[in-house]
Amino acid sequence: MTLELGPADRAFRDDVRAWLAGALPAWLSDKVENGLELAKDDYLLWQKALHARGWMAPNWPTEWGGTGWTPIQRYLFEEETALAGAPRVIPFGVSMVGPVIIAFGSDAQKRHYLPRILSSADWWCQGYSEPGSGSDLASLRTRAFRDGDHYVVNGQKTWTTLAQHADMIFCLVRTSTEGKPQEGISFLLIDMKTPGITVRPIITMDGGHEVNDVFFEDVRVPVENLVGKENEGWTYAKFLLGHERFSITAVARSKRQLERVKRIAGIEQAGGQPVIADRRFRDRVAEVELDLMALEFTELRYLAAEAEGKAPGPEASLLKIKGTEVQQAITELTLDAVGYHALPYQPGQLRDGSNEPPIGPDYAVSAAPVYFNWRKASIYGGSNEIQKNIIAKMVLGL
């Protein structure tokens, strides 16, 4: 696939840019640009604007509210929204459980859940990882047994992102202990307001409340909330992870953040040269930029394959590995560009309503918290070590 755009694609890109210029509030893009904490209402404001425009789910079939765009148009849309500083769409509904429901859900599930995902009436979270069952997900121990017209669920999920805001959770649960571990897993859709569910915050090292423990104690889930067939949830889980790993790549957002690093590094420091004057720093920026360029072309090849009707395969693992490595490298460059200004810990400055003046320049406030937070990138969606095993087995045949 070539990056040379035809007239139709150029017109599409211009249309997206014009809409973003009028629809994206400057205060919201400033928060995204500077790595400040976004509230649930910030995400909802943006997602509802996309929904009103009909652009909430570009990757869905048109019959369920998708846009009908070509893969290159979806790529251009992602690039333009990222470069404009738009918040990311929370992926758990649109990019993860939505495609699973479309591919494997019942007609009733599609009619009920898909419109609510598009309108942001339901905020979803993901119930995969458990204590001791993260990368080895097939060893999960959350159990569900059939009791008449319900499943009764007991167990614990951990690292559940934004569960404190969620209306629904999609869960992998063990419904059988016979055969291989993967053969006894089912995929359930669970209302977070169901009695017996407890959400407890996990405060991360950057001081943020992003992830949670979720406990299930005799939680009764209607049988109609089972996606597909009982004990075949592992198939649906792998399908979902392929979509998740591709979305993690985030080339356009990394491009925007790398440009921010260059701007910060070009600021003259008190009593000295700007950081960008250091040749070794420039070499590191150039290395990341080259990796990002190679990653972009790999993503375009992936999209070309998708245009031919190919589903996400093991190549998504390659994108996930390199995408997260680039993201982490950019946070390291940001920390070095900011220098000693990153030392003060100012969690209040990351949130709205702080009355305390920042210590140092505004652009430095989020450098250390973002650096620490993004250590997670090489772990979620399946750790990078596991992705290398997938590539070795499925691509290299080792």
C-alpha cells in the first residue's frame, strides 16, 4: 500500500480536519496534549460528538452503525483525530466487546448492546486478568455454574481499567474443568450493578486511580448474557485480543507525542543550551522516529491485508510489541527533555480544579507520572514476552 492519496482520500481527510476544527474544544485537546487526567465526562463529551456525526465506530459494519469507510480512510481518521489532540475513544465497548458481539453474539444481544455502545449509554470494562492469571490467561479461576436460567459467578478480576465508571463488564469465566484449560472457558456479559459485585481501587505508582480489583460473590447472570456457546469463550477471547493489540499500536498518537518532545527539547534551558542541541539526544530522537516510520508502514500493510478480507492474525502481536516499545521510548525522551523540572510530584496539577500553582513549566507536570504509568504498555493486551512466543510459534514455526 502506498501513502500517496488519491483525490477522494484527500477530500475525506480535509472533511475530517474541518469537522475537528469546529467540534473539538481547545481546552480538551490541551488536556490531551499535556497528559492531564481526563474525567469520564470528558470522554463522554467527545464520544457523543462522534456518535452525533456518525463516526463513533469506523470499524463496524454499516448495518450496525459503522461508517463504511475503507481501511485507508479509517487510518486517516485515526491520524487526524490524534494529531488534533482528540481523546481516544475508550476501547472496551467499540473496539473490543462490540466486534465480538457482532461476530458471535445473538440477534437479541446485537439489538440491545450495540446501539448502547455507540451512544455511550453503556460504559464497558474488561474482565480478563486475575491474580496469578495474566499472561497465562487460560489458568483463570473465576467460576460460573448453571443454576436454572442464570449462571452464578464467583471469583476475582484484577487490573480492570476504569471499572469504577463501568455499567457493564465482559468476563471470561470457567464453566468446565474437563479437557485442556482453554476448552472450559465461557464469555459472559455482566451488569456491574448486579448484587455481589464489589469494585476496589488500585492506586498506581503515578498516584492515579485507573485500575481496579473486581470481586464476584454469587453474582447471578442471565443465561441470555452468554456470548456464543458455553465453553467456547477462548475462541472469542482470541478474536477480541487481535483487535485490542492492533488498537494498542497507536502510531498517530505516538507521532504527535514525538513532535511534542521535539518542541520541549528545543526550549532553551536556564544557563545552558536547549536539550536538542545535544547530539546524543538527537540520535535517540532519530532512532525512535525511524522505528515509528517502520511501524507505520507495517500498519499500512496490515490494513492492506484487511482490505482483502483477512482478519487480525499473529502479525497483530508484532504491532503490539513495537508500538508499546515506541510509546515507552517517547516517555523516556520526554522525561529527559524536561530534565529536573520533572522532579516535583504534583498529582493535583494533573486534575481539574487545582488551586496550587505548578512548580516549573506547565509542560513538565505530567512527564514523570506519564513515564511511570506507561510502564504498563508492554504488559497489557498480553505481555510483550508472550507476543514474542506467539510470533515464534505462529509466524516463524518454531
